[in-house]
Amino acid sequence: MRKILIIQTAFIGDAILMTAILEKWHKFFPNDKLDILIRKGNEGIFTNHLFLNNIFIWDKKTQKYRNLFRLISKIRSENYNFVINLQRFLSTGLLTSFSKSKISVGFDKNPLSFLFTEKVSHQIQKNIHEVERNLKLIEKFTDASFQMPQIYPSESDFEKVKNFKNSIYICIAPTSVWFTKQFPAKKWVEFINILDKNIKIYLLGAKNDFDFCEMIRFTSKNIENLAGKLSLLESAALMKDAKMNFVNDSAPLHLASAVNAPTTAIFCSTIIDFGFFPLSKNAKIIEIRENLECRPCGLHGLKSCPQKHFFCAEKINVQELLNAVK
């Protein structure tokens, strides 16, 4: 029995998209033992995973480098047959290079890729999703077909949100780590004010998103703030049966994709050509219709609008959000 380690120590959305690698590898090699290495805080995505063997967690916030070298030592002792590294940074290059794995695979942009046994070009191209880029890492060992990311909410996760599904509802995940990826609160309120009052609205997010969601909740009696009250898998279980899920270019977008939930993704400063668009069968993209010279202002979001006007969000017509519900 072969042992496989997959490394993705970036944020929640990246960890969710990494599951496509798990799915495809298991499909081709169901007898292999699959382990993952993720950053602390992302482990909730993989609770009760159907075929995952072991989870290594890297705490990056406390004694980051001491924890890194402990992980290197632990991984070396596991004697992996394959190490597949989705990250393009030196730290994961160290984990991969010193793993003693017979085969190590990663992207050529990793500064230690010259030490890998296999390296793959990482290119951002129009209409190419990040999942497709990741799957290139294992194409040589599997095939070139596409694979959806997948997470597994349990029966208890669905039971936890069962009572929220007594009427037609939508979910809104209104926040993002980055200001320029986040549709403004006043625009969410503008949308809610023209929405059918018979539709229940659930606001989703982490505990530190609660206050932002409260600013929106105060505008309607038909809104419930669930930020910080549901786990990631419970949130996914609720999103799965929503009439529509409204998200920014952020982790909830990928959470919806991983359970094939209906998704309307709002892109402010970033663009879909970066490869992080929704993958659900029922997926819609909303973005400003006019061309802005300043958009995109970067591959990732920024803490503030460099031009001070934030037109990429402010000029989006909320009627388009309403049309997505209809």
C-alpha cells in the first residue's frame, strides 16, 4: 500500500480546491493511503472525510518555524511514496525536498522546485480554473480529465441546519479578508430592500464577521445572522439547498462549489481570468460592466481601493443580484 502526502498550507478556499486532487487520486488509486498537510484553522473542512487517512496541521501563528521543522521530521519518518505540493513558497519546498519521498511533485515557481523529481508549469490563463492548474500536478499519474472539488458534510451537519430550511431562503456570505474583494454593506442592503420579503435570508461567515453581518441584519426582520454560529461543513449543508448563495471572490465561493450549491459570485477588484470562479452547475458571475483601467488592481485583494473610489464595487447594479434569484 502506497502512502501519499498532499500539501496545501494556504487559506480555506485553497484547501477546499485542493480536494479535487484527493478525489481524483482516490478514484485512480483507491487503495493508496492519503494524508494532507494544511494550515491550522482549515482542519474543519475535512472532519469525517470519507477516505482521508491522516491530517498534519501547521500552526503558522505560534512558533511558525519551530513547528515547520517538527513537521519536516515527522514527514520524513512516514516514508511517503509520493509528496504532492500545491504551494509555491520556500517553506513547503523545504517540506517536500526533505520528505525522503520517492517521488515529489510541485510547481516550477517554488524556489526549491529544482529538488523535486517532477515539476509542473504554473500559469494564470483565461478560462483556466485553479483546480485545473492543480490537477496538472497529477496528470502524469492519472489523466487529463477534470475533477470537481468535494467536501463531505455529515448527517449531523445537515441535522444542525434542518430547521433553517422550512421556507424558501438564500444565503449571503458578505465579507472577505480583503476590502477590495468585499461587496460593500450598503450595496447588500440595497439588494435586500428590493428582494421578495417572503424569502428568508441567512448571513454566513466566521465569528469575526458577526459585527459586519449585524449592520446588514438590522435592515430587515427577515434576516438571521449565523456568522460564527455554524461550522464550515454546517454552512455548506445550509448552502446546498438554498435558492441562491451570494458570495464574494472568497472562501464561501469555493465552499459552495464543493457541494454543487447554486452560486452567484460578485467580483469587485479581482477578475474571473485569475481562475477562481464558481464551479457549481448553477453559477452566475456579477461584475462591473464597464472597463476600468484600474481593474484588476492585483492578483489578490487589497486593504483599500488605490484610486479611493472603489468603482468596481460601487457601480455594480444590484438588480443583477435580484435577477440571479429569479
